[in-house]
Amino acid sequence: MVATRRATRAASSKRTGYIFCILLAAQYGLQPFLKVFIADGVNKVSLVLGTEMAKVLLGLAGMLYEGSLASNFAAWNPKGAAFAVIPSLIYAAQNYLLVFGYQTMDSVTFNCLNQSKLVSTALCLYLLFGTRQSLVQMGALAGLLVAGVMLQDGGGESQGAKTAASEAETAVGVAAVLAASALSGVASAACQYAMQRIGTSAHVFTLEMAFVAIPALLISQASVISARDPAALFVGWDAFTLIPVFCSAFGGMCVGQVTKNLGGIAKGFAIVGGLVLTGAAQGAQEGRWLETRSLAALVLVVLSVWAHNTHPPAKTKRQ
């Protein structure tokens, strides 16, 4: 009976993981296209703020659905919550850069450049935890950097159609995405350090980071928000703006579920699926094939992410 129950729970866990893996791939691949729901002139910080608020709502809803709200907060204490400050502020800055980045370039370029976060994550985890990379993984990280170089000029847009202004805007967007990817590595290492040392659950840690980021974002926009018009920060928002905001927040939930039920390798395959979906969707949207350079970069990123997730370093034998 015990073995049967364990097998049933394992099968149920895998099914849940597969569902969220598909949802994560869809979210990751389609998120850049949702910028059409964001009106021109919308304050980018308001989008980050809205995402953090959505994470709180979705996180609480998820714990209520699981019936784990009371148990997750049973051992909560302010000292442990203090460890959420640094990664929270880093993620807030990262999200701002990503929002800026994906509004200045095509979707394939954005998603490929965003994969450079694996490099910064690997470096930070090595410095903090001594986590090694296999030769294949180091080659995969190099492949990601090569793909980034291939996309420096903006991917899908032809050179003849570019103006000096669009080239400058794309260059700034590329720099923003690369900076966000570097910050992602630092934040990931900081989160891992906090959860391993303090033992905070992933659900609670996500809420703690959101509760740190929200007031920090509001303070940063104090000049925009006035006592007479406290909603000035959200000028230009409408019901459609909630679509990309909640979609981005939902992606964070999917990452946690995939990692919990299937592991980090499955998360990598979900990202690969998202990249393929982005390329297919952009080609269908524009009614043409991707340029050779963009297509080659897309293939290189897909192969690099796959190789990195399927060739971990060999375990050292204990003497």
C-alpha cells in the first residue's frame, strides 16, 4: 500500500510538472509579443511594480489552493526575511531593464540575448558555492556568448531599413538585456544562499522579495506620484496592460513548479521550447522566414541551452 501511494504521488507530481513545463514554454516564448498590449508612454517602473503586485496575488492564491499558507508562515521571522532584501532589489532593477529591452528589439533577439544570464549565474554560483561546470557546459556557455555577438545589430530587422535612431535604440536595448542577465546571475546566487542558510520556503521567499521591491519602487517614483493624483504612476494603463503583467508573474510561478516536480533540466527544456516558439511565432507574424543570422543564432542558443542542461560535471569519487 505504501509503495502504491508513493508511486501515485510520483506520477501525479510528474503530470503537474509536465503541465507547468508546457505553460512555462508558452509564457517564455510569447511574453515578448505581449508588448502590443502596453501603450506608448507607459511608465516602465509601473510595469515592474504591477508584476510584483501580481506575484503577491498569485503566490497567496497558490498557497491557499494548496492549503499551505499557515504552514509556510509558521516559522517566519523578520531576521530571516531580511535576507530577501538584496535579491529583491536586484530583481526589481533586472525587471526594469528587461521591460526596456524587449520594447526596443524583435522577440527572437530578446530571448536569445536573455540566455546570457546562464553565464553570470554559473560564475556567481562558482564564486559563492564552488559549483563547477563540465567542459561541455563551458562550451555551451561560450556558444551563448557567440550567439549574443551575432545578434548585436538587432536580429530580424534588415540593415537597410534601420535609421541612426533605431540603431542607437537597439544598441541601448541590447546593453539593457545583457545587464539584466548579469544581474540575474547575482540574484540567483543570492536567493540560493538565503534559502540554503535560512531554510525559507520558495513561496514565502517570493512574497518577501515582492514586499521589499514594492515600497522601493514606489519610493523611486516619488516625484511622479503626487498627493493630488496618486494614480499618476499608472497613466496609460488599461485592462489590456494586465495581460503582460500577470503573464510575467505567472512565469515565475511556473519556474518554481517545474523545478519542484521535474528538476532544473526540465526547466532548461522548457526554455528551449519557448525559444523555438518565439522563432515560429515571429516568422508567422511577419509572414517571412527569419534572416540567416537570426536563425543561426536561434539554433546555436537552443543547442547551447540543451547541452548545458544535459551534461553536468561528473561526480567526484570519495576517497
